[in-house]
Amino acid sequence: MGSESESAAPETVIICMPVFNDWGPAIELLRRIDAIAATSPLSWRVLYVDDGSTQPPPARLNAPLRSVADVEILQLRTNLGHQRAIAVGLSFIQQNRPCDSVVVMDADGEDNPEDIPRLVDAARRSDAPRIIFAKRQRRTEGPAFRFFYGLFKLVHLVATFRKVEVGNFSIIPFEHLNRLVAVPDIWNHYAASVFKARIPYGMIPIDRGRRIQGKSKMKFTSLVSHGLSAISVYAEEVAVRLLLATGLLGVAVVAGLLTLVGFGLSAGVAIPGWVLIAAACFWITLLQLFVISTIFVFVALHGRSNLQFLPVRDYNYFVLRVLTVAFDE
């Protein structure tokens, strides 16, 4: 009789990748994943989440895979955007494809499959199960993108008091996947929802790669929307900080104005009328901001009592079909 370690089934890793029309790069990435899987004792599977592509996905591959056990395509009914496609994909896996862990990555090559073993090793070496993210060290985009990305990181830091250090590239132990699919915020932003839900996580430094071919289909407005989605996960915190900031600034303005008036009266110096008018206008503006911030706080807090999208419960409404990709021998 063999030992327990010999008879035990290998650990299963499912790679979840959202795709919108980039089937050429996605298939090239699959071949690179297959080459990496050949050197690993794990059982590898791939799930493409077809985010409402207008180009049909491949029904079969013209060359066999050596190590990837199977490839499936989860077709969505409509285009949801890659964050929501990830949410649907993770919920589908949790409900229908039991495994040991899930790797989330982009299908355009900017997440290098050669770095997957580093994520797997980091997850194994962790003292307790935790989600491991790729901490971005270097980007390959042009100067314009890097400028606006840096601006977004600054706004995100000021609004949430948290640095932007990671993207989608990560590995999720299945026990944490069970928790994650019950977090409504993954409908807006996957990484931010992990941090807000206080699911244990870690980071390892990994450089971002280059697209295999073509240019990103995400427009500037989509990038802005993506950034705001990350901040919106912390809407309650942002609202409270904005309320406190406007309140403290209002107190500072009143104190400064009273000091100015008091100095003028004690010194017998006439205060110019335009100074008082400017101060009054500034105070009125701050009062309006304070009222808006107060309304923002109550709207954000009231949202807790509303029925929210629950990924594990509602994901199936967006699933059209599941396809299995065949291979030519």
C-alpha cells in the first residue's frame, strides 16, 4: 500500500482570466501557462471569463496542451467590465469548481505567467492562509499613462489613506474565496474589496509585463471610472473624512476671521471691506461643502440597509453558458 502522500491527489490551481476580444494573446498566454505547468506538481486548470466579446471565442486549439488539465470559457450575457467579470468568475468557481486555490490575472500578457510559481510559493510559505498579491515594482506604459496613474495614486492616498500597490494579479486560497464571494464590493473593485473586508493578505514584488500584442481597449474615461471604483469601496470612510475636513477648515476660517477683526479693533486699524466680503464668501462656500458632506455621509451609511448585489447569490444571472475548449491531438 502506498503512502498517504503518494495516494493524495495533487493540489488544483484554477487560473481565472477575464477576456474581451483578446483571444489571440489569451491563447498565447495559455501556451506559456502550459509550459510553466509542465514543471509543477500541481494540477492546473484555466477559466476564461468571456466578458461579452464581439469576437467568437476559439472552439478548439490546433495543438495539444501538455500539462493544463482543461480549459473552459465562461461566457457572460453582456459586457460588464473586467472587475465585474472577475467577480462573476470567482463566484462561479466557488460554487462549481472546487479547488485548492485560484490565480487571478489579466489575459493580455501584462501579468507574466512565469511569475505564477512565485505567487504559489509565497502562499505556501505563509504562516497562515492568505491572499498573495503581486506588488507592482515597474510599469511599461508611456509617460502620459504613468503621469495620470501617479495622479490617481495621490488622490487615492489622500481620500482613503491607503497606497495603491497592487492590481488583479494574485492567488486566493479556496477558504478565503468562500469569504470573498460574499463581499458585495468585489462587484466594483476586487483588490480594494479584499483590503476593506480585512481578509488576510500579503504582497511580493513583481514587475508588470508588456502586452503580447495590440493596445489596451480601455479608454481614458474607463480608466478614470476604474480608479473611482477603487475609491468608492471606501465611500463611508471618504465621506466621514470629508465631513471632518470641511468642519475643521470652517472652524479655522472663523478663528482666523475673529483674530483679524480683534487685531483690527485693538490696533485701531480699519479692515478693508473686500477682506470681509472675501471671508464671508469663503465661509459660505465651506458651509455648503459641509452640508454636502453631511448628506454624503448619511447616503453612504444608509446604503448599508439597502439590498446589495451579492456575488455568490446573483452571479448566475450574468452567465450565458460554459464552453469546454477542445484540443487537436
